[in-house]
Amino acid sequence: MPFSDYKTALVTGASSGIGAAVVERLCKEGLQVHALARSAARLDELASRTGCIPHAIDVSDLAGITRLAQEIDFDVLVNNAGVDRPGSILKADAEGIDLLVDVNLRAVLHLCRLVVPGMAARDRGHVINISSIAGAYNFGGNSTYHATKAAVSMLSRQLRIDVFGKRVRVTEICPGRVATDIFAHVHGNAEEMHKRFIEGFELPQAEDIASAIAFAIAAPVAVNVGHMEITPTLQVPGGLSTTRPETPRG
């Protein structure tokens, strides 16, 4: 369905990185884009640059996102907001688990619950769920993050069953490492994280992810681009580890 068949879009996690790039791209395509994030200052700057409509709402604020969804019929929903608390389940705390579930999964479920029925009723709409390669591959001991992203991946497939028979499309975007400031948000110390994760690597930019989303949206109505895994050319998941036991069996 070409962009001309859509009028409105909602993008979460819109104040920086991939979210901001998606807002900018969808605005250029002529959509009225509602940008949702916590930082009012960053949203105001984005609005002045792109013409988007800013909403300083935490994506986990159920009352806030409910009001917004009841006020506007969204043709495109981009679930981009996400957080991470690195660490295995052996070192996880309750606060970190709740935060990741609330932002990475519960907010996505609620936004789909609030927005997708209207799409189905209008026989028009597109849901973009930005998950991660962490939803399919194991690395780095980010147990809760992996679990929430795997859930979003399954949700994306299930949504297509829920809207079967309607012209509502669902696309899951699974990025690998992208040159954004997410690592500074997760680990702190922006300069150190840039050197560790960005500097010297050949990485996709946030605008590349936005272009992939635009490609999926611009496809003919008969085409649903269901899953896109986007990684650096010089990045692959995988590996095999074997270790000896710390203590012998008694």
C-alpha cells in the first residue's frame, strides 16, 4: 500500500536514534507523524526540524497512551521504544525485569490492543515492531532483554493471524548493531561507549533502518514484508562455548 493511502503514524521512542530517523523519514513521505517519547526538549527540537507532533509521554504510561489512541486513528504504528539492563538472570533484579517487561513488551501489547482494532475496522494499516536479533540469537547474557524481544517477535507473527482477512500488514524489523547512542543510554559514559561499540566499525546508521521501514510500508498492498533482519556486513551471530565444571562430580 503506497504512502498516499496512509495519513497518520505513531512512532514510540522517537526522541533519538532509530525512532527520530523514522519520524523524519515518515514526515518526508507526507504522513502526519505523532512522535512519542519521555524527553519533551528533544521532541520539541525534532518537531521544529520535521513538523511532527510531539507527545512527551512515557510509553509505559497506560493512561497516557490510551488517551492518545482514543483521540487519533493511526494508520501506521511503529513500536520502537526499548530499554536494556545487561546481565544474566543470575544477577538480575526485580526493578530491571519489570522495566524491560513494561517498556519492551507490555507497552507494545497495549499499543497493539489500542490501535490495531481500528486498523482492522478500516481495512487499512501497518504495524512495525522493532525488535532485535536478540529475539532470535543468544549473546552477552542479556537474559531479560532476549526474552522480551523474543516475545515481540512472536507477537508480530501472531498479529498477522489476528488480522487475517484484513489489509493490515505487520513487519518485524530485527536490527543488529546500529550506530546510535543506545549503548551510552545502557552503559553510561557516552565517549567510552562510542569507542567501544561504534568507533572503527562499519555499521548501519539509524537512517538505514528508517529506509528499510519505508520500503516495507511503500510495498504494494498485496505485499507484506513480514521480517527483516538488518545487521552490519561484518557482524554475525553464532559461536560455540564449552567449559569444564568448576567442581568435579562427587
